[in-house]
Amino acid sequence: MSKKNEAEMTEASNGSSMTNFFDGLKEEFDKVVWPSRRQLVSESAAVLLMVTLSASLIFLVDKFFTWAAQQVF
């Protein structure tokens, strides 16, 4: 928001502050670049795959150290 717009907003009456808030909110949402459905699905699948792989690796390392500790003690 430019300095001029900020000054205009502060000069506005306090009764319309909610209106100003929602107008500003709408302006900010208009600036957002929303992903396409295809991009959303592919990136979500990539995240789920990486989480699954990371959890599996942590599980296997934990099992290995548990087995090693039982062998030592």
C-alpha cells in the first residue's frame, strides 16, 4: 500500500475501520497467485511422498539402534 493510501486510511472515520479492513483484505487476496489444481495435486503428492520416505528412514534407523543396543547390553 502506498504512503498516500495509508494516509487516507488513517484520516477515515473510525466507524468504517472494519470496512477498510475488508477492503484491504480483498486487495491482498487479489495479489495472491493461486496454484492450478494440477500443480496443487502434484506438489501435495510430492510432500506426502517425502514425509513417508523420511518417516520410513527414521523408523529404520531407530530399529537398527534398538537392535544394536540389545546386542551390546
